[in-house]
Amino acid sequence: MFSVEIRIYNETPFTLESPHSFLVVTGPDGVAQSVGFSPVVHGALSGPGNVTDDAGHPWDESSGSVEITQAQYRSLMNYIAATTTNPPDYSVFLGSQCSTWVVNALAQIGMTPDFWVPSMQPESVLADFVAPVVFNPWIQSMGTKVDDLYTATQHWVATRPSTCRDPLAFDLEGDGIETAANKKSWYQLTF
């Protein structure tokens, strides 16, 4: 089974470690390969970039493993090989960083919307300003949290007790709605 997973590291408040996004790609042999994009000089905000083996990198958020086709796997591995051989420069300020690399990698296999895939090269003042604001590990982490909340809500709705009922009432007799408890209760509503 071919798969890809996004992993995000954000637990940085009292450490010198930078937030980071990277991919975990599983090939036909079932072996997972962790790859990411970072500056050659650890901690640099700009300079030469490189694609790294992130197998030992800590992470605290994950998209979960997403199954991909063999053709998508080949396209993804070609992108990783191309950016390993000829890596773009790294620049937090111009949007050429780990998160934009991940989004570009996913664009190669059709997993991101086509309306705007951030460039790894300087483009324009506006695009270069917006890219690091929109595409960064913190925003990606918020996306996984929203997805987790949505999934938990779907699970709750599907498994809630059958005694939960929507409070919809119809006055079929035309004399007003009368309320009555379905069992004795310690509280009383008065209108």
C-alpha cells in the first residue's frame, strides 16, 4: 500500500527547536521514509536549502496516513528526488520553507487545490508576504485540530443515545404547546 502522511512539530515554546512540517512516504515495500525541507545551516532564516531525512525528527501533529496510488507515489518520489538534487533556497520571509515544500509536494500528486500553490521561488511582494503567513506549521497544525474536532463530532452524532431527540414540536390541536416531563425531575420550569 502506498501512502503519505504530513507530520508537524510545533512544541517549541521553551526550546531552541524551530517548528517544522515534513512528509512520511510509504512505498511498495511498506517502509516509511520521512523527508522534509530545511535550511542547510540549522536554525537559519534564509540561505541554501536542502531536502533532509527527518526520520528522527520529533512531531506532535499528524494528518494520519492517506492512501495514494502507485502513479501518485512515483510523482511524489520524483518531486523529492528533483528537490534533493536541485533544492530551492530556504527563506522563511519569502515563503520558501518546510510547509510550502510539503504543499508543493502534495500538489504534484493532486492532493491540494490548484487555485494557489505557493511558489518556492520569489514571486511578488504580496505573494511572498502571504505565503509564510498562510503556509506554516502553526496553520497546518490548526487544520489537523479542526479535522480532529470535525471527526469527533461526526462520531458523537453517529453514536449518540437514541434518547437524544431534537426539540421540535407541532401544535396539531391549535390550542398551544403543552410541555410535560417524560419522568419525575428535581427541577421545574415555570413560564
